[in-house]
Amino acid sequence: MRTSAQSKFAFSFQLYLLTFAAFWLLLATTLAGQSSAPPAPGPKPSDIPQVWKPWIGEYGASPDNQNTGTAFALSEKDGSIVLLLRTRKSDEAEYQLIQRFSSDTAPNGADPRLQLRVGASGKRVLVIDALENQKLSPDANATTQVAIKPVKPIDELRRDALSASPPQESGPFRKAELVELASLDAAIHLEIRYATTNDFLGTPVYTQARAFMQRPAAEALVRALNKLKPLGYGLLIHDAYRPWYVTKIFWDATPPEGKIFVADPSQGSRHNRGCAVDLTLYDLASGKPIEMPGTYDEMSPRSFPDYPGGTSLQRWHRDLLRRAMESEGFTVYEHEWWHFDYKDWHEYPILNIKFEDLHSGQGLASAQ
């Protein structure tokens, strides 16, 4: 028979257990709420006046300025139009504020020393103290890919890449379990440009317009998407798993000044391991891609995740995408705002399976 003291002790112990359980339940609920909270990088800024939008971008005396020389970045910050001077080459770019003026004025009335006009070639021109600088970058909403001139004919590069072998690696590695992204959520849309002529090489490289990732990375991608949906955004996928031979084509086709934007096939890439994805945001209501400070696969400083140009709204969207992805274990590539690597990429081997050869016996998993 329990004594009064024993009963009080038992009651106190039960109360302690209930309190302890309630605390951990509250903590778990709080953490869950934090993980699903919208990852917005502060208040969403307003867009700039339409009259200025076509002029936002980088300008230089010649196309060579795009990556190696001095250039000007006509941008917007805190409601003002700002002119930045860029010095040094792409991967060491530095920016200095030259001029600031109101976005309420017309482009040609902003400053008497600065003129904006369309040149004889149809390109936009920035004139500073009588020195002409043509626009080097495409408009933010451009749908045509910025193409390069391949070092060799693509057919020759493809033949060489298909006959080559990926680098040898020592394991152990996790078994590949590639999941087709489009099957995971209706808000994941595809725009696989490497399966079209609208890519940076100007010719199709992929045989099919499909996107795959290793299952843990694919599931993390969906969790990031679920954080963006309440804000009105979906994910537009440009590329994910990439066979190794394609990485070799890209590397061999790209001139030296653009090598920082492509992976070295001797090392393999995180795309080859099924743990990297190239993507952007689109508006759920309209289905239209969101404007970013630079365009996809653009080999210029505008591709850097910390590029200070563009508009406040473009940078806000770029940072929103980055926050959502990083909250689920992805890391942005230092030279490309659209490229994200999943944390477990090193646990998977380099793969060289063509899309048309993927089946359940070679690592292709169902969506279920």
C-alpha cells in the first residue's frame, strides 16, 4: 500500500514527465515551424520603372570587356539607378560606385554626361563623356541563350567524349538511386536547354529533355520547393544529373576564359554524381520565369551569386532561391547563382549513363 509521501512523489514524477514531454513537443513544433517558414531575404522590394529595365546591364567599349576588361554596370539599388565601374577579370571582379541618380527621371535626362541610346547596329549604347560603351549583356528576361564559339566542332568533340572513359575512383560509394524530378511535384517544371539548340553551344547535347537526381537530393529539392510555394514560386529545372561524357564535351568546347563556368572532366562534376541541379524560380500564377541579375549559363560576372548589379528585386529573387536551397542542404556554386550542390555529393560515384540507357538496373528509381 502506498504511503502519502510515496503518492506525492509518484504524482510529482508523473508531472515532471508530462512537463518534460510537453517541452520537447513544443521544441519539435517550433523547429518544424522554423524549417517550413518562408525563407524570404527581408521585405520584397518594388520593381523599377519599365522605362529603365531594358537598359539595366553591363556595358563596355568592346565585347572583350565582358570577362577580361573594364566595364560599367548600370544597376538599381534602394530605388536609385547606380552606375558601377567593374575592374579586373571575371573571377576577381571589383566594383566602384561612379554615379547615382533618381529612377524617376528619364534615362536620357538623368545626367548630362551620360547618354543612353540605340546604336546603328541595334545594340543599346551607354555614352559616358563622349565614350561609347555597347551593352554586353542580354536583357534580364531574355529567353535566347548566350552562346559561345566552341573551340572545335561539336560533332568532333562528341565523338571524342563518347570514346573516352571517366576518371578512376576508389570507393566505397553509395548505390545510385536516380529519381526523375518531374514526377515528384507538379510545381517542378523543366526547361532542359541542353536538349535544344538554345544552349551555350548552340546545338543539342542531350538526347532527351529529362532531369534526375539521387533520391536524398531529390527529396531535399522538394522540401525547398515547399518553402517557396507559399510565396508564390515554383522551381524551373535547367539541368540535374549529367553523364560524364557531356561534361567532357563542355570542357573541351569552352575557351580558356570561360573554364571557370564548366567542370573539369578529369575530376568529374557533382552533376555527374546526380547531386547537382541548375534551376531558377518561376511564378506559380503566370508560369513565367522570374528575372534574375543574369541569365542562365551566361559566362560573365553577372552569374556570380554575389554580383552587385541588376535590380533590387532581381537580387531579392536570387537570394530567395539561395536561402531556400541552402536551408535543405544545398550549397551554391561560387560562379553560378543557378547551380546548387547537395551536401552528400561525395558519397556517390561519377556516372556516365546516357538518359536513354537509364533503367532500374542502372540506378533509376521510381518516384514512389
